[in-house]
Amino acid sequence: MLTHLRPAIALTVFFTLLTGLAYPLVLTGAAQALFPSAANGSLIEREGTILGSGLVAQSFAGDAWLHPRPSASGWNAAGTGASNLGPTSAALIATVAKRRAAWEAANGAPAPIDAVTASGSGLDPHISPENAMAQAGRIAAVRGVDAGSVRELIAAAVEGRLFGLYGEPRVNVFLTNIALDEAFPMPPAGGEGQAAE
Amino acid sequence: MTLMSYLLYLAALVGLAWLLAVWMARVYGGALPSALLRAEAALLRLSGAVPARGMAWGAYALAVLAFNATCFVVLYLLLRAQGALPLNPDAIGGLAPDLAFNTAVSFVTNTNWQAYSGEAQLSYLSQMAGLTVQNFVSAGTGMAVAVAVIRGFVAARGTTLGNFWVDLTRSVLWILLPLSVVLALFLAWQGVPQTLQGAVVATGVEGQEQVIARGPAAAQIAIKQLGTNGGGFFGVNSAHPYENPTIASNMAQSLSILLIPVAFCFLFGRMAGDRRQGWAILAAMAVMFVAGLAVVHVCEVAGNPALGAGANMEGKEQRFGAMLSALWAASTTAASNGSVNAMHDSFMPLSGFVMLVFMQIGEVIFGGVGAGLYGMLLYVALAVFLAGLMVGRTPEYLGRKIEGREVTLAVLAFLSMPLGILVGGAVAATVPQALAAVQEPGPHGMSEILYAYASATGNNGSAFGGYGAALPWHTTALGIIMLLGRYAIIIPMLAIAGSMIRKPQAPVTSGTFPTHGPLFVTLLVLTVVILGALTFFPVLALGPVAEETARLAGQSF
């Protein structure tokens, strides 16, 4: 055992320096140089304020915006979490039924499954195109524009499958909401929507 | 179209793994450019290792234990002291003793069970100099052991299995590190953060404040997938948009999870000098993998009528949907990679059944890097032995006799599975302090217990996340069981290899049972399935099977 101890300690130190410091630090340098925005979290700024990350969901409650999927952790991006409730959980079934009723009351359409189930991360930035389209009427009414033009904007925001094979079609809620503010500014009471000029 | 997506994925996987195996054979055979060999030799000399000295199995095992023990001590101290150390922009304190023990064991054994939540409880220094390092060297340990075990089966008659320090160093420097650099850069391009700055405070569109944790994630995530580790930088692991932002990042990681384990099958064939042997093992693994994947896919796509029409999207991300979540769940539970891109606790009962079986049979369907192959060789020894019993001949594998000593050791190693899962799980289901961790009443609660103990014993690391595994009972018990699941396989497998290499290699005759054809593949699959089923079916009936039956009867809990 003792004959093995010296190489064990020496290699632990060496690999800590190499893979624990040199590797991540060199990669930090490389990523910061090559992909500065992505390496810092794909942050989106408007008028000097950081609004959030284009990859991370944030809460939207107002009628003027697309609403993200439910989050079991309240869109907390510093302490993520899921419901982790099982498929036969009475609590889950009841929660989903409640969400469905609320969603359908707000949008006047049958709720797609992604609108009533919480994502795994609690930060899912996307919703399904059906989910987004069904919210267009509500958004158009608040912004005083016709629903068709809101649907057009949403349709342009739909991202497709990779190579047409992998993943699901989706709409990024946060980025599309910013685009909505630019295209259809809210009346001054709404406050935030003047960036388009 | 679904079928084509899967076929394309599998073809890419097998192609890349085949290429990697060509390189790996050169690396472990020492056929490297002379500059690399000189650097390696200098490092080993400086470390006090004697590269030219071969190690018998006992010395090899001692070297593994000495190295892993040193790693454990260093990581434990780092996790305890992180609050007072640099690279801690979010001012996170040290871990409690039981949690630090659990986490250190978890990463040293390549399990990567997470009883902590990364963004809330670990400093950047712990993530980098602690966990990332163990992601490399625990994977390197598994790869080194696998190469030593392969040598025991295929190398010319002798007494030594190679030198652990050489095998470890080569695994890390010439295989894991270059692959990780490439993958990390790809992930950073896709949007995985790689920064030393702390969390950012955003003011949302509606004026609400959002604190967004980030950090040097890309570097760690690359090796966590390639090394079948799986411990996430963030608590929700690869479901987090910062760990796995795009479909491209998901596919690159999905390929990386199985890349080295599949390559080990090809490496085995190459080292054996008979590539058909590698293909046979790969075929046995692939048959079981595809069968399990099909079940998970069908269940998740069909969804849960109790929640409404559509796929089972609770705990899943919209960008991945049911299919890529199913692929990930099947690959990671097969490959002993603890990462998740969807929450396994919320999967349908029969999907949970498949995931449990994949872990309970000992992570041998591809399995952990290296660990999957030496685990499968354990079943090979048993399968060949059974075949020998059936025809009344002394069983042979690759020209060497499998005798009482090898079979005894293989059975001993196998017994660590039921010991960890059934005994550990039974205790956890009876002791009140342990039972408090169960989130769900009814059979799903049983599945949660089973999953935790299967994951720890199989050194997988994923969890039914609702299970309160941070209770001191479980941090301690699961920590001990992770050690059992790792070393109670490694030591007997090295002993088997040490015993095999001393035997003469008999030439192939017409009476030799061929171990590369469909008959052998079938026998191997049946051995795995029957041993696994006999051992675990009763308890599976109480968990996922009971839950599925109840669900079909419209019952909820």
C-alpha cells in the first residue's frame, strides 16, 4: 500500500492542477473569446437593463404576454426544481386539473399538454406552437391589434426540429414577448414597451 | 420517421465508437507519438511510479484503492472547507460532514449521485478542482481496470495485468481530456455558460427580479457525459437550459454518454485479436438496450391520460419532448450515467421499470466507462459456465478454462447487487428515519426507494428526485453502498483476470463453443435477464408493476 501512496498523492495533485484548474480556466478563456455572449449566459439587455437570459424562462402573468409552462420552482433560476410527482400521484392529477381550468378560462381554448404540466427544470424557455397560438387572441385584445398579426409574429418565432428529425417544434416565450413589445407597443400604462422606436 | 431518427443516432454512435476504439487500442498499447510518450514517462517518473513494472492483480487492486482513497480524502476536505476558499463568488458555505462524505464517495466511485444541489451548495472551486477532477479520474480508474481485466482474458500467459498508473494516466491524458475539450467548446457555442462570474440579477420584462445562477459549466458537463459520471453543474442536471440549451447540445451529449462504453466493446475485440468477440458483446448489449428503449419510448409518447391527451410532459422540457427524453433516460440508466434531461420520478411506471432493470442488472448494457465492459465479462464468465454445465464440458472463454475459482468470484461480485439493492432497500423501507424520505404514498413510493438503492449500487447516480435522499440516514447508507457497488465488483473482477492470465491458452478446435455467434449472444442475454429477473422481479412487482396495474384500474394515490 505504501509503495502506491506516493504515486497516488502525486497524481492526485497533478490531475487536480491539470483537469481541475488548467482545463476549466483555459476553456473559460477560449469560450469567453470565441462565444462571449453564450459563455456568460446568453443575457438579453434592453436600455441598459439585463432583462434575463434568452435560454431561461421567467414568469409572465400579464395578459399582454405569452405565458411560459408551469414551473414547480417558481422560475427560480438560482435554485431549480421539478415537481417530481409520479404518474399516479393524486396531487399531480389535481394540480394539472386546476391549471387546465385556469388556462382554458384565460385563453378560451382547450389546453395543450405542455401548458398544464411543469417542466423538469422549472425554467423551460419554450412552449409548443399550439400553446403559443392559442394565447394569441388574448394578447391581441390587450395590445389592441388584430389576432392575425400576433399569430404571424408567433409563427415566425417557431423553431423546428434538428435536421427535421430530433426534438420538438417550439416557441421561446421570453424572446417572443420582447418581439411582441417591439412590434405592438403597449399603451403607455404598460410602461415597458417603448423600445421599438 | 421516429425509427429513422433512432437508426441514424445508433449508426452515428457505432461509427464514432469504432473510430475511437482504433485510437484507444493505440493508446493502451503504447503506440503513441514519441513526444506524448516522453511527456507521460516524465510525469510518471516524477510521481514515483515505475511504469515498466507490471502489476499482479493484487498490486493493481491496491493501487486503485490507494489512488481512490487519496482522491476521497482530498475531495472530502475540499467540500468541507469550500466556504473559506477562493473561487466562491456566491459565498457558499462548506457542506455538512454526512453530505460531504456522500458527495465525495459519489464522485470518487463514478456514481455522481447528487444529494446536494450544485448551484446552491457548491463553490466554483469545488465544482472545478473537486468534482471535475473526479469526473476525469474516476472515469480513468474504470477504464484502467477494464483494460487490465481485458488483458487478463486475452493477453499471453503471465502473471501481471499492466501498470495502473500508466493505464490511468493514458486514459485521462490521451482519451478523456482531448474529447472533453472538443465537447466543451461545442457546448459553450450552443449556450452552456463558461464563466467565473457569479450569479446575475436580472429585472424581468414585468419588472420582477430573477437571480440567474451560472458558472464554469461547459467544461464540467463535457466530462460528466464522456466519463459516464452525470453529476450536474446545476441541481436539475441536463434538463437545465444552461446545461443543455439546444437540441444539438442534447444530441451531442446523448452520443457522448454512450461513446466510450460502446468503444470498449470494439477495444475488447481488438485486444482479443478477434473483433467478432467485441461485436458479440456489443450485440448482446444492443439487443437489451433497444428492447428497453422501445418500452420507454412507447410509454412516454403515449402519455398519461390522467393528465390529459398528449405525451407525458410532466418533468420534461418542450425542446426535447417525449422521444429525446426517452432516449436519454434509457441511455443514462443503461450506461451508469447519472444525468437526466427529464425527471425520472415523473416517468410512466413501465418506463421506471425499464430504468430500474437496467440499473439492477449491474449497469452492463454499455455501462460506465470501462465498468460496463468488466461488468459484462462477469456475466460472460457465468454464461460460459452455464453452457459448460449444459453440455458437460469444462467451459472455456477465448481459449482459457473458466473454473470453480472464477465462477465463485463472479458470483461473489454479482451478489453485491442484491446486497446493496434488496438489503439496503429493505432497511430503507422499514427504518422510520429512512422511510421519511419517501414522497409518494402507494407503489410509486416503493419505486422511489428501489431506484435510490439501485442507482447507488449500480454507481449510476440518477434519482427519482422526489425521494428525500439528503436525509443523514441516506447520505450515509447510500455512501456505503456506492463503495460496495464499485469495489465489490472491481476487486473480484481483477482477481478473475489475475487468475485467467495464468492459464494456458488452448487452441480453438471443432469442440470449442464459439463465443462470437448468435447462439452465444442469445445465451449471454438470457443469463443477464434470468439472473436479473430472478433476483429482482418480486420487488419490481411491488413497485412499478403494481403501480402500472393500479394506474390502468384508474387508481391514484
